[in-house]
Amino acid sequence: MRTPFVAGNWKMYLTSKEASEIAAGIADAANRATDVDVAICPSFTLLSAVREAFSNSRAKVGGQNLFWEAKGAFTGEISAEMLLDAGCTYVIVGHSERRQYFGETDASVNRRAHAALAAGLIPIICVGETLDEREEGTTAEVIARQVQGGLDKFTAEQLPQIVVAYEPVWAIGTGKTATPAMAQEVHKQIRDLMVKLYGKEAAEQVRILYGGSVKPDNAVVLFREKDIDGGLVGGASLKAGDFAEIIKAARQEA
């Protein structure tokens, strides 16, 4: 049985005061959901505030990105060691916004994921197709390329330590959501590909999250699907009450 996992991606929002207030509410919700793993990935300037708010909570903190080098003259970047020092357990890599606006590729995502895992962070590797790719019927091809690229050179022993998040780009922040059947189809494709690459035992242990306008009113039906193990939540994670409802939804299969 895979433990459900709900992670919030706060993107470039909130001040320290706002973050502390929201995180306090999320901390309480996480403590009530002992059968669900919970994390918040705030901007780097908010890591300390969220870590403090989670000091007596089961909820964990994650970074939104990292660089693959341990240290050096890389202005504006952040290393795995720095994230660990800030109290992080997880780190998002390859989010579609990083791919779209900052030129990240499957190869660079893979380097970041290896750096994260080698340092002791759990990488959340994001994959997803654009609207054009879905309408062209190339979703399966795109997802397979991104999964294989992101997981390149990982071993079957390492695989269960990685989280994969399927985020259809056309559903992120748009209010549109893939139907549960659409989401499950891609999640199953991802797991089947991992079975092919790494074997059934390893693939069955990997948690695959759905991201793309997850809200309290659609979380229950999404999380009922066999291969959807939780969510990577954007806007709804900025409201403690909404995020608490999504955490509650994840408990149905716990």
C-alpha cells in the first residue's frame, strides 16, 4: 500500500507573515491525517517561516527547485545542501513553469533529480503535456520521453525513493482539470513504463501525484483512481481550509 501524499506548491506567492499563518493551519490538518504524507514547497525566502510553523507537525517542507552542483559561482541558484540546511525533505524538479519560462530540459531535470537524491532529498519529478500536444494525440509519446529522461540512470533500488507528478500543462492554473479517467490513463501509462524499465516491485512502490487545478471539490474523485496517489496542489494550497479538505480527500484510500 502506497501512503497517499499531498504536496502544495506555493510558487511565487506570499510574504513571511502570510506564509506563517497559512502554514499553521496546514500543520494542524497534517497532524490529524496520520495516514497521509503532507508537504509544502514555498519560495526560498519563506522556507524558514514554514519550517518554524511545522516544528510540531507531521508536515514537511520542500524546495521548488535546485541546481545540480554542490557549490560554486552560480548566482541565483540554490544547492541540495542549502535546502537540507533550511529543513527541506522534498524538492520539486522539472515543473512545467520551469520548463516553459527557464528552458529546463529532460536532461537538466535528470541532473537535478540525481543531485537531490544523492544529497538525501526526495525529488518530485514533474511531467506533463501541453494543450497542443494533447490535441495532436502525442500525450503518450511526450510523457514517455519525459519519464524516461527524468529517470535516466536511476536504479530499481532508487526508484521507490522518487515521487513523480503528472501535471497536464493545460490544466495548471486554468481551472480546467483532466477527468479522473483521463488522469488515471496517464498515471497508468507512467507506472506501466516504470514496470517495463525497473520491474513491477519497484514501480508499484512509486507514488504518482496528479497536479492541475486540484481543488476540494474534485480531489475525492481524482484520488479514488488506482494509480493516483495524491496531488501536487497549486492555488488551493494557498488556503489552509481548502488544502485541509484535499488532505482529507487523500485519506479515503489510506
